[in-house]
Amino acid sequence: MPDLSQIVKAYDVRGVVPDQWDESLAELFGAAFARVTDADAIVVGHDMRPSSPGLARAFARGAASLGVDVTEIGLCSTDQLYFASGYLNLPGAMFTASHNPARYNGIKMCRAGAAPIGQDSGLAEIRALVEGWAEGGAPEPAAEAGTLTQRDVLDDYAAHLRSLVDLTAIRPLKVVVDAGNGMGGHTVPTVFEGLPLELDALYFELDGTFPNHEANPLDPKNIVDLQARVRETGADIGLAFDGDADRCFVVDGRGEPVSPSAITALVASRELAKHPGGTVIHNCITSWSVPEVVKENGGTPVRTRVGHSFIKAEMARSGAIFGGEHSAHYYFRDFWNADTGMLAALHVLAALGGQKGPLSDLVAQYDRYAASGEINSTVDDQAGRMEAVKAAYERREGAELDELDGLTVTTPDWWFNLRPSNTEPLLRLNVEARDEETAAEVRDEVLSIVRA
């Protein structure tokens, strides 16, 4: 029997194919998804990985065996699948392992309207059903199997995104996009079609073996080619998408990365102009600048734990108009509270094209502090090291501690967050301060305790 504890994660299914899971297991997941969502119909899509079409079709067969009608949208980005789930009001399943290496694959699942499915919202039940069937035989098929229907929603997806951002009056822009051989190569040409953008396409060939670099722009080595091309060509902006194209990273005209916190603040100001007085969600390791900008623009900032399930749940609870994370996930009420890097990219293009200055000048007002970036430390005893850091700071004069997500220590001049990884023996440190020197001092002080 397969060990599902290795592949069923907090928010999705992810593992090596065929070592940890295969099409026969995908078929059981499809049946379990149909049973747990209790849907008459679902929508299924997949990325460009070699194993994705077979896994997605097996999942569809499993759901159809229980009488559920399946709309197959084929090749798509993850946010395109969320669009289909919202637009068609159907539960959805996306076959992707995002930025993981080629031998991995996975399933991101949602209920109708792109509502997330995680451990506490259906994934545990799906796992239990799959385990039972894997051990004792497949579920009893319905008297009449559901249908499998193909539908292309790419044009509808692109039209919806463009309806949310006015790009008609922007000046012409030269834009370099690095799709990393991922699904951005599929979505960007259609979304950008007809806009006053000169597109310079890097690695748009769909290739799930990732021949040029990993499709993970969060790692600086994977945006080197984008930075070089922006500098060589004098482009106005560079955009990099991850493998399933739900996250977008931005490089300015000098080839310098723009922090996702600055993008969050910029987009928040634009969304608040459309929805005055709205609530904006940010996680506990985004920059101080984000809640500052939200307040300056008449909005209400709300701080949450890191992770899309927490962000989406808080957006639904509070009716928030927008949410952003340090990892370049951007969530929009106008997109069923789901995350879409493409919509964030359109906002940045509209803001840049709506004024004459370079992107570096535009984002400077949103990038106000010195930050360390996320620093990982491998530790044998996560809890013990966390306690040691807490003990070192809980009596520090002027310091406030909270444990919303890991440990956050805040003073008037700096803050840091230290939190354990859920999947690896790591502690993740983020530091921000009013100047570079202070940020470096705090970083080194905390790391000296973590790595003692």
C-alpha cells in the first residue's frame, strides 16, 4: 500500500512519479475528490510536466466513475484553473508540482468558486478514502458514468483579467518575461495580446524537464537570465513566473529585483482606489511598508499567518479586497479570493505605464526599509532553538513578542520573525530594520542563537 503520509501535504498532494504515486492512485484521488465535494460536475486542468496529462485523465476517470461530469481544460496555469472553478462554479483539480523538479507532480484542489481545500477542509477526508480504497479495492462505480468534456477557457481567463485592470491608456512598454519553460509560456501571449507591450519572451517553450533553469524565481540564481536580458535590451520591466505561473516576480529597468512586499503595497494602493476603505490582508513577514501604505490609502490592514489557506480564509471572513505574501502570492476578491500573479503583473504594468518615470522610482515609495530576505538554518531541535531565541528576547526592553506564526519580535527600529518549516528540519528567519546596519546586526544576533 502506498504511504500517503509522504505525498499528502498541508494544502495539496505532491510527490515523485511513479515512485510515490502514479495514475492508478490518481484515479482513486479523483473518485475521493468527487465523493468529498459531493459535486455533480468538476473541472480538471494540468501543467506541462510529462506525467501531467496521464495523471489528470486518470483523476477525471476516477471522478466520472462515480457519475460526475468532468470538464477537462487541458494545459493551464494554476490561476487559470482557479478561474475555471470560479467562472463555472465547479470544484477543481490542478495537476502540477509548481516549482519542484521534473520528476515531481501533484494536485491542488479547490471547491466551487475556487474555495481552498486543505487538511482541515477536505484533504484529510480525501486521503482517508484513498487509503481505504487502495487497501480494500476501488469504490463501487455509479450506475451511469459521468461524461468527459474538453473546453478551452484561456480566452475567457485572459478577458476576465483584462476586465479588472484598465491598460488602455498606458504608454508603450518593453517587457521581458521569463516563463522558465512553465505555464507562463502558455498564458502570457494570450493575456498580453492587443496591449501596447513589446514582449521579449524567454523560455516560453513548454517543457516540464526545465532545461534552462528551475522554475522557481524565489531563488536568485533562477532570475539571472531575466536580469541580464533586461539590462542588455533596456527593457522597462522584467517578469518571472514559476512553473505553474501562479506567482509573479518583478525586476525593474536596472535589472534589480523588486520585493514582493513593495508589489503588495503598490497593488494594495490601486485596489483601494477602486474599493475605498477596503481591508487588505498581509502575512506576518511582509514589510512594515505594507500596513503603512494601506492605512495611508484609507484601508484597513489585517495581519495573518503565512500560507494561502490562512490568507484565503481571512479574506473570506473579512471581505478583504486584496492580500499579498512575501513569496509573491497575490490574492484578489475580484478573482474569487484566489491567488493570481498574472493579475498582479497587470497592475504593475498599468501603474508603470500610467506615468513617465522608471519602475525603480515608482516602487521606491513602497520599499522603505532594509530587509534580510528569508534565511534558512538547518537545526536538529527546532523547538529547542525557538525557545532559546524567545528566552533571549522576552526580557529585552522595548521588545514585543507574539507567536501568531512562529516567533515575531518587534521594536520601534526593527523586527524579526523566526518560524519552523513544516516539511524540513529548518528554521526560517526574516529581519527588517530602518537601516542596513541594524538589519545586519539583528540578523547576526539571532543566527548566533539559532546556530549555536
